[in-house]
Amino acid sequence: MGRTDRRGPPVSGAGFQTRRIGLLVTGNLLGGIGVAGGFAVGGLLVERLGGTSFAGLGQGASVLGSAVAAVPLAALAARYGRRRSLAVGYALAMAGAVLIITAAVVTQVVVLLAGLALFGVAQAVNLQTRYAAADGAPAATRARLMSLVIWATTIGSVAGPNLSEPGERTGRLLGLPALTGPYLFAVLSFALAAVAALFLPRAGRAPVPAAGTATGTATGTAASTAPAGAGDPTGADGASPGASPDGSPGTSPGASPGESPGASPGGARAALGWALRHPAARLGVVLIAVAHAVMVMVMVMTPLHMQHHGMSLRLVGVVISLHVLGMYALSPLFGWLADRFGPVRVALAGLAMLAVSVVLGFSAAALQAGSVLTATALTVLGLGWSASMLSASVLLANAAPDRLRIPLQGATDAGMSYAGAVAAALAGPILAAGGFQAVNIAAAVIMLPAVAAAASALRAPGEGGHGEGGLGVTGPRDAEPAAERG
């Protein structure tokens, strides 16, 4: 067993995974509370300081902050491990919340937008936690573990906005400007989430001889060829071969922090280039961006469509709540299905649900009183996003070699945020030009690259590790030759 230090003792076997997932769920829940509470009032605060013309910039700044942070946070995780990456991300978001409060006090909208951009880093961190759940996990349970972390977002998304009023009262008691109270709770939530990240357990393992010795060479070769999550001959406890001291992949004892012997973490561009040449990974990258763009385009225009048809704000709230419930509540079910039947099958189901949702949305647009159909369309849209997001994330966790996996995950999350931002920007003009039917037609067109990527993954023999065109659970990372791993 490795030596104990201030970061906590090494944890082994089932205890390692139980404690790790528990802390990741806790951190994601706390981070979700902070994000949802802040986003609920962010636009209002921007409008109050800068006027109506600035109102949309608040959400844009947060999305941009999330997108820009995704790749650097992934690089930090690849080099130093998930613990440091997650903690730094939450610390930046906490600084953003403090900056937002400061901007409200000094009434500076530019400072406010900068704070909202930093605040958006929390969303990138919350996204990264799902990949952290898969680090060191056996291939047969990765999807379920990832789904548990995603599911925690449900609680945060519901609890966060409901804390706006208590936060506002707290802010008034402290003499702070209106609408800043929720950011006080965000500071506390992000601080606690950072602490949870710092307590992520280390994987205990015996020292590995330095590279270049006979024993060290043999051990390094064995580690590079062993399946992720398999027993480690050096005494690893369920961490993947080459895991970092905190259980994150990409670090081996005897190597520089976060680096495998004889290999260094690849950059985001190299990772994306690799993914485009491998059908399963390509499907993961494309599906995450497409599913998010489709979801954002339809979701952000639904309240406007409903109000244009005379539906009440209360009904709008119910429909959006059902949509958010669909996005997260059934994540554990989709995780089980991905482990049982393979991530590509769940990806196909996700695409099918997205297609059904846009057909229902198109039909609802033609009805003057189509509230039930609209609610159904948005719920199915959330379910399709959930299945697509989870299955694509599992594909990325399974498919890429260790040195490219974390950079690929970061680049994919950045692409997802950029795709959502572009979709949101285009949705307004499309609604103005052709109504809600045109929005759903545009969403259907956006789906075409994902359909093509899915067809390519189905045709690729053995891409899923079972010779079934990518339908299996495991992927090339679990059986990749040492030569390709570097």
C-alpha cells in the first residue's frame, strides 16, 4: 500500500470506487445547486445593470466561459489528475461568483460579464465529473457510474432555483444589492464542491521500478496492455493502468505527474484528429455536440412559442420542468442499458427519441392549443438528450487511448458548449422567419451528421470490442496494442 499523506490514505478495491463516486456525486450536486441558482437570476442582474440590450450577454458569457475552460481543465486533469482539475475549476467559479457580487455593488456591467464567464467554468467542471466517474472503473460498469454522477444534477437543477428567494433574503440582511443573494449560496456551494474534489481518494499501489530497468520495462508493458479497470500486477486497486495518484488515468508511479511512462498526454487537436479516424470515438464527439445543439435550439424557443399561442407562464414552467426531468432523472436507467446492451445501441435510441421529439414539436406548432403535445415533445427531447449524452460519453471513455482520452473529453465538451451557443443564436432568427415548425425542421437537419456517424460506427467491425460494429460495451482502449498507446 502506498504511503499516507495529507490528501488521505490510499483506498483499495470496492472502497475506492464507493468513496470516489460518493464524492463526485456530492461535488456535482453542490456544483449544480450553485450553477442553477446563479443562472436563474443572471440575466435579470445583467439587465438591471446594463439594460435590456445586454440581457442576453449574461448567458452568452457563461456559455463562453464553460467552453473556453473545458480544454484547459482537461489538460490539467491529464497532467496532474482529476482532483486538482476539479478543485481548480470550482475555485475559479467561486471567484466568478464573488466578482458578480462585487460588480453589483459597484454597478459595473463589464465586471459582471467577466464574473459570469468565470461562473460558467462550474458547468465545465460538472461536465468533467462524469468522465471522472469512469476513470479506473471496469468497462462493464462505467456507464452506470457515469449515470449516477449525471443524475445528481437533477437535485441541483431543482434545488438551485428554489434557493433564489432565501438567497435574496440573505443578501438583503447583509446589505447587498438585489439579485446577488443566490451568488452567496453559489460561493458556499462551489467551495464545498472544491473540498469534495480535494478529498477524492488515491489508489494505493506499490512503487514501480524506474523506466529503463528490466523490471520497469516489463511492468510498463503489462500496464499498457492490461484492460482498463483490470487488476494491476503492482497492486492497483481498480484504478486503470497508468492511473494518477488520485485514481485518474494518465499517471504512473515513476513518471512525471499525470504522464504515462514513455508517453505524454496528447493535445486537444491531436485527440480530435484521432477521433475522426475511429468510428466509435467519432460518434461520441459528434453525438454530444449534435444532441446538445438540438436540445438548446428547441428548448430556448419553446417558451416564446407557448406565449405566442397564449399559454400561461405557469404552463411554460411546467413544460420546462418536465424537460429538465427528462434530461437527468432517467440517467441511471440509460446507464444500465448502456452497460447491458452497449453504448451504440443507447446512442441509436437517443437519436430516435430526438427525432420523435422534433416531429412532435413540429406537429404541436400547428395546433393553437397544443400544450399537451408540446409538453410531450419537450419531455422526449430531454430523454433523447440524456440517452445521447450518456452513451456518447461512455464511447469516449471506452474508445480513446489513455494519452488522448482526457484531452478528447475536454475538446468534446468545448465543442458541445460552442454548438449549443451557435444553436441558441440561430434559433431566434429561425423562429422569427418560420415559426416553431421551422425551428424543429432546423433541429432535424442538425441531427444528420450524428445519423451519419452512427451509421459509420455500425459498419465498423470490432469498434465496440465485440466485433459487432461498435455495439459492445468495451472499446479499443481496453484492448489496444501497446505500440499504439505509445
